[in-house]
Amino acid sequence: MASSQSSTETDWVSRFADDVIAESERRAPGKPVVVASGLSPSGPIHLGNLREVMTPHLVADEIRRRGHTVRHLISWDDYDRYRKVPNGVAGVDGSWAEHIGKPLTSVPAPAGSAYPNWAEHFKAAMTEALDELGVEYDGISQTEQYLAGTYREQILHAMRHRADIDAVLDRYRTKKDGPAGGGKKQQKKVDEAELEAAEGSGAASEDDGSSNTAGYFPYKPYCGNCEKDLTVVTAYDDDTTELNYTCSACGFAETVRLNEFNRGKLVWKVDWPMRWAYEGVIFEPSGVDHSSPGSSFVVGGQIVREVFGGVQPIGPMYAFVGISGMAKMSSSKGGVPTPADALKIMEAPLLRWLYARRKPNQSFKIAFDQEIQRLYDEWDSLGRKVADGSVLPADAAAYARAVGTAAGELPATPRPLPYRTLASVVDITAGAEDQTLRILSELDPENPLTSLDEVRPRLDRAENWISTQVPAEARTIVRDEPDKELLGSLDEQGRESLRLLLEGLDAHWSLDGLTTLVYGVPKVLEGLEPDAGPTPELKVAQRSFFALLYRLLVGRDTGPRLPTLLLAVGADRVRRLLGA
């Protein structure tokens, strides 16, 4: 696929790609460009965390389109400590609290899971979603890295330079924090949900190590007895690398040699910059919680330079991803949805587009409520503008990044009928395929649909949205019998409006035709031509007529768009319910 954007144009992805290519050629000419993401599988990895991946993915993909070799590393921070039992996870109860402090890969998976441990269980859903989204990456398990001794030299180096690390961290400590050096998180005031959302974004803890009478240590062993990280280093010898620790959880004490011991890790504020230097990362974004004064990205920039001799990545701060509507969501943290949840109700290109069209520092919402219909209308409108050449360059770039990658186009619905139409039809038919095909084939009689496969996967996404996100009381149930009381109470104008509608059904039996008909009946009653423009009086008359039809067809004042509803109900049943 050709490059979607030249470097002179203005979309945010191209600007970052320019900067990243230039920086990579300056630092490591001739080597692959390295971008990175970090995800902590401490629970369901949600849509806020997806920005941690999509931001570098889009930049990496643009760089690939320009012919460069790129590695997008995703560090699975599965050697992080298990911090708390998340809410609302099936197969998990309060007994999982006994594992707090262990590595995520040492915690049992939720009951009934097919995966060997907690981390693998939650990685699996995200991995599947990333595959569907077309994200190309190299996954790195930090459990495997640490247990294999991959970072041994970096750990020994950090321990030798612990006083230097302590000095950097001390610049951000306050008297209130004291010598133990908890490190003050001087964060911008952000929404509580935003901080909660940041929890899985790759830095599960802002921990910077601890001091005691033996000094400051940037390394924490996991206990050899209980596996928890509630350990205190009591002595360390730089020459022999002999380290003594005790566990405050179980009382176990042990002496090990760090030049051969692998069951522990650098604390987060040291671990992250160590990896920047080790992996040669050129670009890695971070959430608001890691970008404020004293937090891990800011401190890490000094530690990577002063301790590890590396360079901090280009690292834009990315803003919060909100959700509109979360009916029946089953994710943890009170129902924060995951990429897998979103991909059940929207096609992958649409979800990619939401991340591509906004700069990283701009927040946006992902719709699980009725807003998803408007979002799809906007997406389809953009596609038409791309097709006819009327699209703006930055919008064209976002669209191209959404529908495909450097490797090719993503799967698409062959005949993308409006999402709101599909949702209305499956709502009315309760998903019955024969009825759905009948209705959809009548939308455009001159080019009828011959198979539901033509409208998949969009049809399936709309059906999932109706079944999982629309409350039962908002579902559409067509009346079985005519409302004789309402029909009998109509005045002459009401009866005439129904007569005009029924008289025009056969001649207007298509989506466009029925649209003309239902909007035209009030115009005729007002003595206007069928193509007359709107007036305030006409709008009132149309609303009154629409409400009457809804009450007669579905027993409510509102419902799906009337042309779609009439097609779905069928001409014979419409005549019966309207008193013909």
C-alpha cells in the first residue's frame, strides 16, 4: 500500500513519523526504527489502554508505508506485582487477595479459564483484539526477560549506581515523603476515572524503590518462600553482588548473588528507562498519570541519560478515552469496556479511525449507546467524500490509516448499509435471518440484496449492539393487533392521513420511496406540494403524524426511523394495524 501522506501534510501521524525517522537516523543509522508500548495484564485491558498501543502503531505503520523497517515492541508487564483484585471479573472472588504482591504470572487465572495464569488470561483477549485491528508488533514478556537473566548487566549497573538514581529521585521528593522516598506524584488534577483507566497502561505502579538503614535500593526480590514482593533489602555488596533480604509478609530471609539470581526486578521508575536504553526505543507515548512532574516518564528521562547513558524516547502524552453508554458491560473497574467489547459492536476500521483522527493529547469518547449510529453515519459520509474526492487531506489520511495498514486492507463489509438501518431491522425482527433478508432486499428494489453475507460483518455488529447495549424497554415490539380504541378516536384529519399513507404504500415501497411518503402526507394535508420545503408549522404536523404511526405500530411515541419500520413490518401487516 502506498504512503497515505507526504511529510509536508499536516496530520499528526505524519508529523510524528517525520520526527521519529529523523531521530532514529541520528541515533542508530541503518537500524530498524523502534517504537514501544507497555501493557500490564493486571485485569481486563480496556479502551483507554488501547491508546497506548494505537498511538505508536499508527506512527510505525506510516513509517513502514515509507519503506522503513520498524519494530513495534509491546512489553507485557506481566512480572509486575498483583496489586488488587479487580471488580466484576467472572470466576474471581475475594480469595484472590491472598496473591497480592506476587508476579502477575504467578497468580492463578480466573476459575474456568483456559490459560495457565492471571497474566496470560488477560493478555489473550487483548492479543485477539490487536490481531483483528491489524496491529503488527513484537510481544515481550517481562517475566520471561527477567527470569532468563536478560537484564542482569543492567540490574548490576543500576545497583552500582544506586546513589545516582537516589539523587535523581530525591529532586522530586518532599519533606513529607521523607527518606523512604515514596516519591510524590505531583499529578495534574484529572478525573478519578482517568486515573483508574491509567492503571493498566504499562506502569502498574509509580514505585521508585525504598530506603532503609542499609541505604537505597532500586531492585526488589520476589520472596523465595511466598513469592511476594513485600521484601526489604538489608545489605548489598557491589564486589560480590551478594544481596540479603527479608520478607515482611512471611518472615523468610535469604542471601543471594545478583550475578546469578533472577527472581526479582528493578522498580518501575528505574525499569522503564533501563528498557528505553536496552531496546533503543525512539518513540513511546505515555498517559497523563506518567507525564506530570515527578512521575515516571519525567524522572525516567533523567535516569536513562544520567545512569544508563541512553536517550529518552519521543513521548507524547495521550489523553483520556471516555465511553458513552455501557449497558450490561462485564469488564472490571465497574464496567469499563475493553477493545474486545468494542469490536463486538463496531467494525475494526471504525475503531481504528477513532484513534487515528484525534491527536494523542485530545480526549474522545467511544460510543456504546445510541451515539454509535451517528458515529457510523459520520464514518460512511467520510467514505463517500473519499470516493468523490471532496475530502480534506488530514481526513483522507485518517481514513486511509483506518481501513488498512502497510500490509494491506482490513476486512470490510461488501455492501455497507447504514448501521442505524441494520440495527432497526434486527431490532424489529429479533435477528430472524429470513425476515432480515426480506426487509433489507426491499430497501432498494432496483439493486436488491441477495445474501446477508453482503452486509456482514456490519450486520453482526449491529445485532450485537441491539442485543447487548439496548435496554429491553427500548427494544421495538410491533403490535399484534390493531389499537381499535386509538383508531376509533381519530378525527377526520387523522383518518385522512392514514388513508393517504395506505394509498401510497405500493407505489413507494422502498426506503427512499417510503421516506418521501411519510414526510409528504402532512404536506398534502396542509395543501402543499410533496416537495415543499420545511416550515415550523409543517414540522409540528409531521411530528404529530409520526407519533400517531408509532403508537399504532409499536405502542410508543417513538421508535426506529419510520421508513425502515414500515419495511420491516411489511405492507400487509401495516394495512391491518392502520385499520385498512
